[in-house]
Amino acid sequence: MDKPIVHVVPHSHYDAIWIFSKEENFDINCNFIIKKAIEILKAEKDFKFIIEQTYLLENIEISYPELFADIKRFVQEGRIEIAGGEYLMCDVMLPSGEVLIREILEGKNYVKEKFGKDIVVSWGADEFGYNAQWPQILKGSGYKYFAFRRGVSEPLISEFYWKGIDGTSILSHWMPLGYRAGLDLSLLHETFEQLRRQSSTRHVLMPSGSGSTPPQPELCDTINDYNESAKSATENPFMKISTPAEFFMALEREIQDKNISMSTKRGEMYSGKASFVFPDSTSTRSWIKQGFKEYETYLLLLERWNTVLKLVSKNHDFNDDLKKYWKQALFFAMHDSLPGTGIDAVYDEMRSAFEKMENTLKKSLTECLYEVTNATLEQSNAEHFILVFNSISWEVKEWVEVTVDFEIDEALEIMELRAVTSNEIIDVEILDLELHEKDRGIKKVQLGFVAKLPSFGYSVYEVVYRKKEKGKNNMMDQSPLLAYPRSYETRFNFDDFTLEIDAETGIFTLMKADRLYFIGNEIRIEEELGDLYYHKDVTGIIKSESGEGIPFGVFKKEKYTVLNGKIRTKIVFQNKYYAIRWPYRLNEKLPTIIYQHSFLTIRKEISIYKGLSRIDCTTYVENTHPHVRIRVKFDVPFKGYSYWTGTQFGAIQRPTNLFYLNKDPDVMKKWKEPPSGTFPAFEWIDFSNKVQNIGVTLTHFGIPSHEIRDNSIYLTLLRGVETLSADGTKGPCIATPDAAEKRPYTFKYSLVPHTGDWRDASSYKEGIAFNMKPIAIHRVNTGKQQKKQGLTSSLEGFKKSSGISFMSISPKNVILSTLKLPQQEDHDNDGDVVILRIYESEGKTVNTSILFHFPIRSASFLNLIEDNNIDTKEKISIRGPNKDILDFVIHPFKIITIRVEFDLGIKSHD
């Protein structure tokens, strides 16, 4: 009989920020953990150690070069293993898939460059669950194995194959006792007995370490003493110090040698059944979720347009800016940064970066778009025109707002908007107007219109206006294009739908013919007694706008206005919540005379558009109420046992009504974490009933936390808490007053009613389009502007245009993830090579075509970290009279990375 083998893995988990600052954590890890590990490695030949994240190594290299030299020596000897090896151990549920890939790409490239090593084990010690595409991301990034702590829903065995939604499998180990399993050296045998019961083979992984805990120099002696005392009994294990890779290779050999049948787990790892995933951290510090979503979105936009700029101009690029912004984004995505589960002080850097975004990331993007148009825009006689950029890979029809500035005595009246390419008159309305003094004309005007935009490109619109002329009437008239508050209507028709709003509550109903689609946008104030990790309540609902809750409090309407424009109707509703009203008995009979103790102001803007089948909601919340969770609720006329939501590079089906498992005593005994039904959604949620042929897609901007219960969708806007860990089980009981959320917020979400299901509605496209809105820029005549700025196109032979599409992808379920320059600088690349990443979003195998604006010289598949060594049977063909179309097959939920080299045939100016 083979003896069990326990692989004891010494390690320390590195939290870049959490209960200590970035600087404090770095000092602790360098001077008290890594240096101690090096001492033990020098003294004990059997000792080994793992380091998780290259952010730590990068800073050690700068600050402690001698220590870094020691690390390098032991890495090359195989006694220090870099496991995981991401730049930082990021949250895997909230950021975009591109951010997840870049964490790996940045880390793996660093390890390869500095140590000449490839990392084969992904080490997930502390992330709060894993999305359903994580196996594909890991395998596509060169990992062979995955060890992790949280999220498994069937805690029966610790080793299995985890299969993602695309079918990719990775050999995985779940840590039943967490990453501190072997921390107490006096309990090694007892710990082994617990782990053995769940092991698939005789090989047992026992992590021995903790967050910010020095390694134990007595470990080698303790293990030797144990082996000596236990060798007489066959059932006792042999213990050895190993690295994660050594454990997995031994595990894999035994599986193969003994033909062991391994189980397979599918889908996302986001269950609280066997470990804590902290679902309510997805609504902690809402400003972080919103700020990061904006940062991440603009970063991806800059990356796309910088790639186009590199293809069309040699004047300038934004590569250095992009590197700086990406490093910042990767730090912000770390698993205690983005969830917001640290002390207040550690988020000052994030707050500052988000507040400065107008002058950093957004400014870089605007400059990049200007340079793209300088190189590609055809000269025009128009004096003022608007360029509208579409950054996604399909044609869109979208509401756009833009501000146009005029000189003194230049413009007296806006007449119309004209599409330059087609000469079509475009419906436009004036949203705001500022005049020069003394009837000297328009100074600034904000326009709104629905733009029809080519896929990944831009359209140009001329602003037609009345000028000041000699001998003519130069009086300024009230513009018929200006939207005014015109009525107090409550019933509105748009695109075959009828929207009816309750002017006393701001709650609206959507109908089509006589069919109800949903009732909602109801604000609910709920009790919050939890902490940064969990929602907790006793009372439950404090008050809702429909009247549910404690009888003392009440919402009081302050404002109801309707702005009927030519294209958009905007309904503005504002109310306040008062904690007490008088009389507070017999409320059905007695009118309220006194309102007192106001803690919450709500302002809801509901917008509908001519020709667009959706409802945009912007909700402003100013909260001073302690200990509240604020959610917005929508009711649909059907129930369902499951729904679909966006996840990174795809979609995932989830159960409804998990909240009710809290009422089952057996469940509460068996689950580590009470099931709440709260999940994070990546950009969209869809609740549909295919039998009844009805559904609704809810898209959002940085508001991931939601629940679906019975026939209601709840979107969590914010949670106000004041303690890191209320009971001390998730961390220390540290006050976090900044997390009380007593600040003004703006939340943006949209509802799209539809027939069929999420595939029929293309819910994923709605989510992407809502987050990557078109960007409109006002420009003066191209010739004048270029002369003024000293900017000219750097390319000869490029055909300029008054509107252009740089790329389009078909069919609709194949989505652009990024268009970027190669990660590694190619000195032979004169800007002709780009990296394209796409993914299939409906779970279907389809023939895919990508049409580029440029002829293609070659194209090849890469893995996710842009290596050439990808094993695939699929082929890419280049076709079309201009050799500008790529054809290939893409399989369900697959992520595909392609290196494309263009044949530009254009030279740069001297």
C-alpha cells in the first residue's frame, strides 16, 4: 500500500493594501517575510517558498537589489517558486476580461524577463470567487494547474477538473481548509486527517502560511521529526516541503499511472457553500466600482484608438501614457482594492486617480481622437462640425450630446444638423444655451441628436447656423430646437411602447398594447447592520417609495417636470425621505402636516427617445442616513427559476430565489456563508420568460450587485457601513467611517424590453453599448484647425474620408474585446502589426468574418499572452478584392487572439 504524501507548501499571502497601507505592507513583506524566507533557504537545504505577485518583486528589485539577487538565485535553483505570478492577485468577478488577462500578461512577462521562467500554477489564495471563463483564461495564458480557496459549490473532493463555459478544463485543487491549513505546526497530523478525507489521490496539498505572516524556521525540523515518529505506520503519511508545481506534477502522474477517474465541476466558482465569497462586497464603496468602470472603459477606448492612430499616422502615439494607465488599473483591480474591503486610508490613491481622470486618461483619449481625425478626415467647407466616434465593432444608432462653442458675433441661431456623407438632415434639439453679452450671439450650445454610426469608426455632422449679416435682422429668436418644460404629462408613447409614470412616487409602468412589461424604478431604503463584506439587517425594509416599511417615515415629492424635446423626452422627479411625519397614526385618514428629519434626497431622470426602444435612468442619491442599503426595484409579470447575466467574455445562467434558503435550518447548518441570492453582474442582467415571449434586459454602469427574487429585480446602489469586520471573523474590527456612503452619487442604468430571451435581445450588445457610449467632439474647419495646431497627416496615399469604419465583425455574437499594439516591442514593426482579441458571446459555433479598412499581409492565432505557440486546428483565410477580410471559425464562448500584419504601402513623411 502506498503511503500518503503530504506536500507542505510554505508561503505568505501578500495584500498590497488592506489593513495596512501600501508602504506598510511592502515594508512588512520585504523586511519581515521575504528576508526571513531567504535566511531559512540559506540555512535549510530542504526549505522552499512561494511568492505570489510580481508587483512585490518589481518593487523589491528597485528598493532592495541585494535581496532581489538572492530571490533570483533561489528561483533559478527551483527552491522559490513564483506561483500565480499575476502583477497583483486581482478580483476575478468585477473587472473586465481584458484587465484579468493583462494582470497575467504583465506578471508572466516580468518573470520570464527577470528569471527566465514560465509559471505553470495559478495560485488563487484569496480572490472572492472566480468567473466562469477563468479556466479558459488560465489555459490560454499558459497555466497548466490551478489551486484556489473560495467559491466551490460541491465540497466533496479537493482535486478535480474545472471546466469553463467554453469547455476548457484545468486540473484544479480546492483548499478545503484555506491557505492557512498547515500554519499551526503542532497540528500537522490532525490537519492531514481532515485533508485526506477530501483528497482524490494519496497526494495531499497543505499550504503553510498566512497573510503577512513570517515563515517558520522550525518547519523543516518539525517535518523531519514527524516523519521519524510516523514511519512505522503505513497509514501515516510522509510529509515533505514542496512547491505547488511539484504537488501538481505528482498528482498528475498518479492520475495517469493509476488511471484515476477525476470528477469535473462546471461554471463559475461563486458559491458560499464551502467558503466565503463575500457577495456583498460587490456593493461596498460604490464610488470605487463606478470609478474603476469608468477608468477601465476609457483605458480600453484609448488602447483601441491609439492602435488606429499608429496605423494611420506616424506623428505621435500614446504608448507611454497607456503603460502608465495600465499599471494603475492593474493595481486598482487587486482583490482588496476593487471590492473596497480595506481601511479607509488605503483608497486615497484611487480617489485621486478617479478625480483627475478628466486631465489624464480622458484628456489622452481626446487628443488621440483629434490626431486620428487629422490623419483621416477629408477637408470640408463646413466651419463647425461634430465628429462622433463609435468604439464598438457594430453599427450603432445612439443618442449623443455635444457642446459647440462659437466666437462673438458668429452664430445667432442653430438651424439644423447635416450628415456630411449623405447630406441628410438630422433631427437635433438644443439641451442648453449660453449667449455672449449684449446680443453678440451664441457662446455655447449643447446639442442632442440620434447618430447613426459605422462600426468602429466615426461619422461627421455639419452644424448649420444663422450668421450675423450686414443689413439683415440680427435679432436672436427663441430657437424652436430648444427643449422646454412643456407639460405635466404622465403618459408617453415611444417606439410602440407606452410609459406611464406615477407623478407622486416616480415609479413607472411600461406597456406594449395591453401587455405589461414591468413596473419599477422604485427606491427602497433598507436597514444595513453589516460590514465591508456582508449585508445584515433585522428590520429589513425601512421605507420604499410605494409606501412599504416603517409607518413613521415617508417620501415626500418635491418636483415633477417633463421636458418634451424633438427627440428625447426627459422626466425629472425628485423627492426626499423624512424619518418622521405628523400625524403618524391613521395615515390613511389624516393628511400629513409636519415632515421632519430628512436624511435622503432622490432625483430620478427617466429618458426615452424617438426611434430607440429603451428607457435610460439616471438616479441621483444624496444620503446622510446611517446604516442603510439603497436598492432600486423592478417587477416583471412572470416568475422564473433562473436568469442570465453578463460575465467576462460571455454569459452565465444563475438561479433566482436563493434568498429563501436562509429560511432553511439545514442549509444554514451546512453552508459556510448564508446564501443571499446576491451576485455581481458584468454590465447586464436579463430576466426573461421564453414561454410567455417576454423579458427585460437591465444594463448598468458600475453597479454590479443585484438579486432576483420572485418576480423582482433588485439593483443595489449603495450600502452604508462603518466597520471593516463587524464580528472580527473576516478581519479586525476597524472603523471605516468613509464607507458609510454619506455622499452624493449618480447611478446610470437602462432597461430594454424585448420578446424572446437574452440571445434574441442581444443583451450582451446592449450592455457593451451602454458602457462604451459614442464620443462626440466639436471641431472647427479641419484646415484652420490643423494650421493652428501644426498638425498634418504623416501618411501618403491614405484616402481621407468624411466618415470611416476601421473594422467590422460578423455575425453579431462575435464581439471585439480589444485592438492593441503588441505587448513586446517589435523593432521590425513599423506600426503595421496589431493584436486583435475577440470572443463568441452566445454559446454557438459560427463562421466569422472581420472586415478591415486596410489590406492584410498575414494573420495568425496567438495565445492570450501573445505567444506564438498556440495549438489549434482552426485556420485563418484572407480574402476580398482588397485582401482586407479575415475568415475563420469560432467555437462557443471562445476567446481568440490574432496577430494581424497589414500591408499599408504608405510611407511616413520626413
